[in-house]
Amino acid sequence: MTTDTHTLLIEQLTYSQWANGRLIEVLSKVDAPPPAALRLIAHIAAAESVWIQRIQGGTSPEPLWPAMPINECVDRFLINSTQLQQLVDDDSLHETVRYQNSRGELFENTVGEILSQLYFHGIHHRGQISAALRAAGIEPPPLDFIFAVRNGLIARAAASHPKQ
């Protein structure tokens, strides 16, 4: 199986948006969502914004662990989604980004590496959110990538986003 980087990143982005949306849906319907779950979903949204700013050459004054109501998370994810899609599509995946992390340390990574970081970072925290939901007696939604593909909940990237 051969998958180019662009197709793989589109697939990861599509999956992440779908999985974030599933958790937002559950958190929005619960009368008292677990505070840890809200903190984590806000962190995922904030981290995406911070990395987008870094890729675009700026710095973000936004905290990585904001107290953000669920409706703000929804708005942030929508903005992030558009910007991340543009980053995947703009042929800059191999360009190097120089940035400072939250501790002020200097690093360099490619846009593709940063986008992969966002994908894996989100998976990590969505697992923590699912655990927090379960601990509160709330059944988390199934978030497995293969579940989403098998059930037609997300499109396969190669079929839905051909590279121009």
C-alpha cells in the first residue's frame, strides 16, 4: 500500500475532526460533564490554535490549558479545521518551521511533522477524555479510526481529497 504524505495527513485531519465532534456532542448533552473532560477538549482546541500560529510564523498568547466553555471549543475547532485544511493543501508540508515551545525553547520541525504531532496529541487526550467520561458513568462514543471508516462516518482521504 502506498500513501503519500498529503493523503495521510488529510485522513488524519478528517478523523481528528470527526472524533473531536463526537466528544463535543457527548459533552454538550451531559448535564454535568466531567471537569477533566472539558479541560482536555479545550486543551486540544487550544493546542491546535497555538500550533497553527507557530506554522504561520506568529506566536500565540493563548494558554495551552484554557478554561473554555464547550460552545467556545466548538467555535475554535471550526476555525482550526479551516486553517488546518489550508495548511495540508498548500504544498508546504516539507517546509521547516522555527518556533519556541511554551517553555521558550527553540525548535525546528516541518509542517508535516507538526500536523502529525497534532494528530497524535489529539488521540492521546481523546483517550483521556473517554476515560474521564467512563469514570463519571457516561459511556464515551466509539472513536476508533477503523470504526469510522467501516461505517462510512468519515471518507477515505484518497477518494475524497485527490491531490491537484
